Amino acid sequence: MTTITARRFDTLQPIRITLRHGRIASVVPLDMPPHECRELPLVGPGLCDIQLNGFKGIWFSSETLTMDEVETVIHWYLERGITQCLPTLITNSTAAIEHGLATIRAARDRSPLLRQVIAGCHVEGPWISPKDGPRGAHPLAHVRPADFSEFCRWQQVSANLVRIVTLAPEVPNAINVVKQMVHAGVRVSIGHTAASPGEITAAIDAGATLGTHLGNGCTGLIPRHHNVFWPQLADDRLVCSVIADGWHVPEAMLNCIVRCKSLDRLILTSDVSGFGGCPVGRYSTGEVAVEVLDDGRIVVAGQTEFLAGSGVTTGDCVAQLMSACNVPLHAAWNLASTKPAAILESHRGFLEEGQSPRLTVFRISGITAEPASHTTQGPKFQPVVTVVDGQVVFNAS
């Protein structure tokens, strides 16, 4: 039997959760003095991230990825409160992508915990814009036209683990491939694109329902009226992810995205790089060189404008969104837990007796848990306990 004493993320009510045999045996409200209550951590639905590229030098898209490396990265994620995710493979050679997918499948097959945490895979590229800027840190040598037969190979080697594919609507064959993948039950996301508004609308008409890290994966200079932002912001059929790490999207733009898409059509992702968690320095993967800067940014080597994934994880993005956009805890947390889980069709009720829960117990310093307010102190997310299917898989104490 395990007990967890914390405040609910949505009401701040202090509670004691009892877990027995992997299920919630009871949830009991507590009557505590206010000063004692404030000392308790918070508990919310488990963090869920649909775009995570690796960590500490390990990339899911690496042509040398091993099962042990997959397991190592997933345990790092658990230590950061992430209870479910889509390992993401970025643009690479045919052989490298297929190897990565096959390795993730094999790692999942041998580990019950990884089967619970890895809900599938996200393939970001290789069907993206070849242009500098929209391509981001993806290697130009492996950018190619959309090909449904390639997608079918991905599903074959992964045993149908691919759940999301990010592509640029303007690449050759894209619209037909969107229709085919949607028919196959896969979510299509628009990203790393220099598409015209008409091309973006055509992709949405064909069945694309997501936008990948809106505000990034685009050219540095855009036309003021006809660009990749307005059609994604304006179309209610599209749910957009955003990287709220303090670097990928300026605070003013982040506020505009929140207001335009609303909290109903927005999710948080960290897009953590395979170099997330690495010390300051220069690194390379395949043909791409990046630099981890002393301010925390990860950039394409030799410049400071184009980022190469994030250096933080999902909970950090919750804290940053609260601080930058005055979003209350319960709303910001849902964008990184229940909403992405709903996209994966894995959302569960919160703290229902008899349920096998995914929970993240945490603290956020620098801001209050009540309606958020701007602060001069940088917000900091601190994971305390991670629960996956009713089992404690990380405990910071």
C-alpha cells in the first residue's frame, strides 16, 4: 500500500491518496491549517508529451539507437514527471528511421513499464520544407517528398506504433499522403513548412488536425498577411502544440497564440532535444551540429536565431506558460496532461476510486498555484513523485 498526501492541482484541496495493488483504494479530503497546506506538493493527472526527441546525447532517430538507450531516456522522463509520451524521430535516412522505430518497438516489447509509458511514436519529417529556416535543424540531405509506401514500412517495422506524422503541406505528394494516413488512423500534423495559406487549408481539408510547435519551424522573415501562422491560428479544426520554454516563442506571441487558439485548441510540448540535459558545448548528430549555450538554448551551430529543440521538459513549460500568459495552474496543467492524452485516446478520469492512475506529484516555485501572476523570479518545476498505472516509478525523497 502507498499513500500520497498532496493538494489537488484543480481545487488546491489537501487530500490523501491510497494506492493498493496498482489502483486507487481511496481519496480522502484533509482538514489542515493553511500554513501546513501550503507546504504540501501538488498532484495532477500525469504529464503527457507528444513530442520528445531524446535526452543527454541520445536521439530516438539515431541509426545506432539501442533498447537500453530507449529505456534509459524513458527513465529520465519519469524522473521529470512525464508518465506517457510519443518518442519522436526527426528527419533522417530511411534506414535510420526504420531502425529507430524497430528499436523502440523491441524495447517496448521487453518492458511492461515502457509499454505503459510509450503510447506510440511521432515521426517529424522527413517530408518537410528543404528551405533554410522552415527546415530548422533537420538535415537537408534527408528531406524528401511524401511517400505513403515509406509510411507503410514505418508501421510494419514498428508494429503500427506511429501515431503522429509531421509534414509540410507543400512537399510533393503531401495532400494525397495526408488523406491516406488519416484513413489509416494516424494523426497528421503541419510543421516545418513554408506553405501558402491555401496549401495549409488543403492539408486541413484532407484531414490534418494538428499543428506542430506553432511559431517555430518557419522562415525568419514572413509576409505580414499571407504566411504560415494565420491559417493555423484561424482554423478551429486544428489543435496546435506550442513550446513554452521561454525561448522558442516570445512572450507576446505566446499570449497571442493562447488567445487565438484558446485553451481548447492548444497543447504544450517540450520538443526536448536529444541534447537536452547536456552541458554547455558543441555537439553533433549525423550531419547536424548544434551548440548548447550558457543561457540554456540549444541552437544550430554557428548562429543564435534558429533553435534545435528545447533543453527543458514538459513540466518546465507548464510553469513558463503560467508565468508568461497569466494562465492558472489547472488550465496550464491540463494542456500538458489531459489534453495530449485525449489526442492519444488514453485520457483517464482523475482520482477515481478503483482506477489505475497516472499521476504527477510536483511543486512549482517562483509563482503561486492560484491564478498566476508575473514574477521577476524564474519559475521552476520540481517533480516529487511519478505514478504510472498505479505504481510509484519515481520518488524524489
